[in-house]
Amino acid sequence: MTMRNHLLIRQARILQPDGEFLQGDVLIQEGKIRQIGPDIPGLAENPDPDDNLEVIDAVGLTLLPGVIDPQVHFREPGLEYKEDLFTASCACARGGVTSFLEMPNTRPLTTTQATLDDKLARAARSSLVNYGFFIGATAEHLPDLVEAHPSPGIKIFMGSMKGPLLVDDQAALEAIFSQGDRLIAVHAEDRTRIEERRQQFSDRTDPAVHSEIQDNQAALIATKRALSLSKKYQRRLHILHLSTGDEALLLREDKPSWVTAEVTPQHLLLNTSAYDTIGTLAQMNPPLRSPQDNEILWQALLDGVIDFIATDHAPHTLEEKAQGYPNTPSGMPGVETSLPLMLTQAMQGRCTVPQVAHWMSTAVAKGYGIPNKGAIAPGYDADLVLVDLNTYRPVLREEVVSKCGWNSFEGWNLTGWPVVTIVGGQVVYDHGKLNTDIRGKALSFGG
């Protein structure tokens, strides 16, 4: 397909940085937003043939900043049979996700500059959207944790993990928190409590027991521990996929200014009742919780106790999910449905469209110091998504782009589906069709 130098989006309902909407046009040149106004004249009628102008008729559509998904597992290298960077980035484009931050539990693990460089090179070759990769902490503290570049931060698995990436020894945690100033993102579940409860419930094989083994207390213990370390060393901390009301209430009372937290759509919209309907497709780490937890998490998000939204996209094959608990892996895909899920909540009055854009883009860019992203403003990168808030369509398995081929929200009737996704000023998704010639860029952090 032709690569365009200039792009003009005409008569969209544009979300502005102040949260208000403007009916108008956006001019994009060389990957940047150059002009926004009610009517940008002349360009569409008399374009310079050398400008290679593309015009998008956006009447009836809403223009939002592209989603930045700050926690995904895209399985490459080593587990490409579940997903790879190309298929995952295609799913991102379909879901309006223009940038992602990917986790280190691949094969080999992303724990060194060399393995980080390998992922960056792979993404440069195959990712349709922008990308960044966490460096994984191990019990043996490495200089790479401080120096590996570029990376959004250090990922610590405090539980729900086996092998070198499991870090629950206090001395190892102290060493990581005390050295350097890079953001630390934690998967907060307590391994000791999980192991004890796994023995306690060893006679159960129904998937619902997963939420009892890895219970609220296991999450709360680990979050308290991470928070204590963060406060001791004044270290920038991000709590991944907050799942319990207990943790939200803790942060409401004790959340230093340098601490942020995220929540997934799954933990807002699904609860333990999902095991009765979709079985192991509801199994993830940390697990789904009670309806009461849903409500407390929602309120914490609305009040700013929780800062932003991530999917924790973690696909497995249907064959793996069919093995029967406890042999089934935890995780579910999410990048294709996160934006319409949240926009549907907005249209139902649970929140507002500007809040969704803040949680899924603006606040993520701020939290990770990603420059020139997360807003529709002159000078910002043209990572954008046009959504249709007037049409409802169901989540259908046959439409899933992710290699795993399923979605836990199958059958849900959603609005706000992306119609056009733009990465760096290039149209990567347009009315159901992907432009697989487009490539994203490596993100930078701390700007």
C-alpha cells in the first residue's frame, strides 16, 4: 500500500486534552499532528500532488488518542505457537492499541541487554504498532536492571511464577529496590500463601478453586510488601493488575505520590461467576474476584486511586485451556476488546469517554514518561483511533485476530469498536482491513 506523507481527518468528534470535544479536522504531516480546527480549508479540494495527501471522512466517528497498553505478554521469542509480535500487533491495530509494553517471561527470558535488543529487533521487523519491553528481575541482581535501554522499567514477579523470574526473597527484593531509580512494576501475589492454600485445596479440580487458592489475602500481603519497600527506598513503584478491593482500600489510605496502579477490564467486568459460564477461559493471574471487589475497584478507578488500565493480554491455545484444572495455564487475550469494553461502559453511564481515554492513553504516557503520546494536540505523535459509538456489535470468535483464536468476552455486545487506527500518521487498520506494511517504532521513556 502507498505510504502517505500527509493525512487529513475530516469532521471527526475530536477529544481535546481538556476533555472537551471539538467537531472538526486534524491535519497530520510526517507522523505528527500539525493542525486541529473546525475546518481546515483547501487541502482536500486542491491538494498538492507532491504532498501525497490522504483524506479520511470521519463524519459520525469519535477521534481518541491511540491506546497505550502497558502490560501484555506477546510470547515471542520461544512461545510463538500461542502468539507472536506480528499477530499480536495485528490484534492491537484492530483494537485501537497503537503502543504496547511487553513483559519479560518469554524464552529466553528478557533479563539482559542482549535479550532486550533481540526483542527490539524482532519488533522492528514485524510489529505494526509501537513497542517497549520490560527487563525482568531475577534473584541475582544484574547491572542490566539499572542500565538496559530502552525499557519502561523492571518487572518483578513476587508470585504466580516459577524459575528465575520468581523473586520473593527479601534480600533480593531489597537489592533491587535499593539500586538505581528505574520504575519497578510488580506482580503482587504472595508465593508462600499460595503454596499453602494449594495444598489445602489439593482435592479440588474445578477452575473456580483458582480464586480461592490465590485469594485476596495473597494479593494484599504482596502489595503491602512492595509498598513498604517502595516507601523505604523512595522508589518509583507501579502495581500491575490490581485485582482486589482490599488492595484498593489499602492504596486509598496509603499511596505515596510516586506509586501508581492499574486494573484490567477483566477485573472490572468479570468475577468468579464467570467460571460457571466459560470455565478455564476465566482463569488468569491474579484471579477473578467477587462482585464486591468489582465495585470497589471501579470506585477506586473513578476516584484516581487506580491510575490506568492494562489488558494483561496473555494468550494460550484452546487446547491448553481444555486440559482441565490445575493443568490449565492462566491468562486470556485482551488487546482487541479492551477499548470497546470500556467505551461500552462509558455509553452505559459507568464513566465518561474522556475518562476512558485518560485511563487507557494519557495517564499511561504520563506514568511511564512516554513523550508526545496520549493526547490529540499539535506536535504530538499521530497515534490515533477513530471509533464508532453509535453501533453495537458482538464479540465473535471468528473475528478474533489474536493467534489464540478466542476471547473471554465472546458474545458481549459492545460499542466503540475501532473503525480506523493510525500509527505514526499511517493508517494501519481501516474498516476491518489491516495494512501489514506499516511498522511501529520503539518507544522512549522518561521524557
